[in-house]
Amino acid sequence: MTPRELLAFNREKEIRAVDFRFMDFPGHWKHFTIPVERLTDNVFEDGIGFNASGIRGWQAINESDMLVVPDPDSAYIDPFARERTLTLICNIKDPLTREDYSRDPRNVARKAVHFLRQKRIADVAYFGPEVEFFVFDEVRFDQNQHSAYYYVDSAEGAWNTGREENPNLAHKLKYREGYFPCPPADSFHDLRSEIMLTLQECGLIVESHHHEVATAGQGEIDIRYGELLSTADNVLKYKYIVKNIARKHGKTATFMPKPLFQDCGNGMHIHVSLWKNQENLFAGSRYSGLSEMAEYAIGGLLKHGPALCAITNPTTNSYKRLVPGFDAPVQLAYSSRNRSAAIRIPVYSPNASAKRIEYRVPDAACNPYLGFAGILMAIIDGITNKISPGLPLDKDIYDLGMEELKVVPRLPQDLNEALDALQKDHEFLLQGEVFTEDVIDTWIKFKRESEVEQIRVRPHPYEFALYYDV
């Protein structure tokens, strides 16, 4: 849609306000709103100024002025605003140089796609994320000098089978047995259907929705794959809509990777394929119907997997999901059909157009622009340098003995280890100036100071159970 077409659309739909959205460094949408009369042709060229010193990981106060420049192709009508509001996703520019801002995550994603085309590897990178979430009835948490706790509750939770509910109607989902049940056990069917229909109103193509494996309202709504940048935009729309539909019904939704102990967490499995001249470059006659290029792509992901975790699994909580036995990978291996491997090759269809790889490591806390860009850069490095993935591992990795596991590389066990890996291995991200040293350094510094160190210095509630009587 051109700016002129968008302005005509505003008049036709009687839009009254325009909301500008952009992504901060850690991965949260920010916004401000203008009256529709202020949106003119010039705004799409000149942008609108704002204070970037208030955005985490961005500018210092003495160089805070930046510009938001809306992308007219990103437009959609906000389904939750009381006044008819058009939402525009924006890019960030420096007001003096007019250059794209290097720390703008959306800019990093755009550069990754440009680098792929510049290398003449492919025309299009298709990404298809499976984003999981929980819907709870109540969440409380606090941390101060003398106490720390969290409390989550769900009428559907397995722990509430004996609760007095006047009456308790049972049909609570058991731990790790929440996959595909029918109502009344699946008590969130109608809520997910409302989310599905709202997603479609906002331009997303939805393939299905279902209850996920965990108890207590874990769900997944599968959206259609698309080009990298538009799919990253769609992940943000998805999260916004899920959270607001839940809030509308007096509930709360979270994409936190591991909110429940000893049950499955929220992943974001990512399906990837590269295409050129409308041909799927990952389809071939090698293992599981893959091409040689696809095998090299897997090699790049496995080689750089530990470093990628600092971006695709960016929270201290992420590594509580990456443990054996809960549908999440622990070892860096690939396999056909095997969901305990870091990379799975789906075999649902013999059609060459459906051939892809599924990277199962990332979680739903990931900044999709940075995460998708990092994954693509690892794939490009694998293809460019013909990195062999080694032999596939078709066994259940959770059941492997210690001797077998010794030869299979593992994922980092905490965020600090992942940040160490990124510090040592990030040259592949710097190719084509997609990521910059400044972006990498700022990311590592922010994550260490704001998250790793903050968790390290606080007593954990379980430490009282372990150590109070020493």
C-alpha cells in the first residue's frame, strides 16, 4: 500500500487516530498515538521525532533525538482501541544522518534479508513460527529485601482437582497431558477461537489452534509462514492480540518460557526454507528429502547454536525450559521426525514445496526480529562455508546414556553460558554489517547487568528449603 492509498483508506474507514509501534532492544513493542489529521505524505519520508533515551539499550540522554518512520505496508486497524485507530509498524532513523538505526531490531531483520539476496543464495527466506502461550486466571509475584514469591492459578490446573469451587466440576488437565483434549477439559477453546478470528481480522492467516501439552491453559495458534520481516511483524501482532483477548475476559496471557515447574514450557519452534525463482532450495534427494544446501544450513545452525541461544532464548527463565523430558531440545542434533532433537525435518507431506527444517530451540520470549535474523545468518554461514551437520541422530535423545551423550554437543545450561558463547562466536552475525559489534556488545552488556546479575544476587525461595537449617 502506498502512502496515498493509505491516506485514502483512512478516510474510507473513518480512522480517527494513528498508533505508531516500534520494537525496543529486548523485544517489547512501544507506541505513541497521533490524530489522523497529522498523518500526511511527509510523515512517511520525514518521520516523527521521539526521545530514544527512554528505550532500553538505545541512546544516551545527550543524543536522545531519533525518528520513527512508518511502514505503510504494515498497516492494520487495532481491534481493541475504543476510537477507530490505525496501527503502523515503524523503522527507526537517525535525524542527522537519516540512516537506519543500527540498534533498531527491525532494521537488523531487514539487513539480514538484504544480505541473503546480496549473496545470491536465495530470493526469499520463509519463516513459520509456532508460538506457545499460557492463559492464567491469576498471577501474583513480588521481590523485595526480605521476601520473594510467585503464584499462578488456573481453574484448569491439575493442582485444583481438590479445590472447593462450589461446585468443582472436575475435568482438570493432568500435567503433561494437555495435548488436543476436547471440551470441557479444554476450557479455552472459545477464547482461542476468538483470538484466531481477531488475528484474521488483522491480516494474519491462521491454520489451526489447539490446547498444548501442559495443564493450566497452555495453547498454540498456528499462523501461516511468510517472508522473514512480515512474519516477525506478525509475531508481535499475535502476542498483542493474545494478551488483549485474555485481558478482555478477565484472564492473563504469558509467553514466559517456563512459568510452571515440572510441566512443558512455551517454545517458539521455527520452520525455515529458502526459495529462489519460486523453487524450494531445501528440497532434494538426500537425508529425509533434503537438499545439500539444506544440510549445510543445518550445519550452520548446529555450529552456532550455543551463540544463537543468547538471542533466541534470551532470558534466565529460558534455560528452565531446555531440560530433558519436556518436549524441548537439550542436545545440538538433527533428525527426521524426532522432537527431542534441536532440528527436526517434518515429513508430513511428500510435496517438495513443503520441505523445510524446524529449529526447535527458540522460545516465545525471543525478539523475533533479532531471533529470525540470527537464525538466517547462521544458515547463510553454513551454506557459504559448506558446514557439514554430521550424521543425524534418530534416537530419543532423552533416553541416551552418558557415553552416547558425550559426543553430542549440548545447548547452554543458563543465559550467562549462552552470552559467553555469543561473545566468542559472533563473526557470522557481523557479515554484511547485519549485526554490528555495537549491537552485540550492547546486547551482552544489557543482558548481563539487567538480568543475569540481578538474578545472581537475589536469594531464591527454594534456597530456604535447601539451606535454612544448615
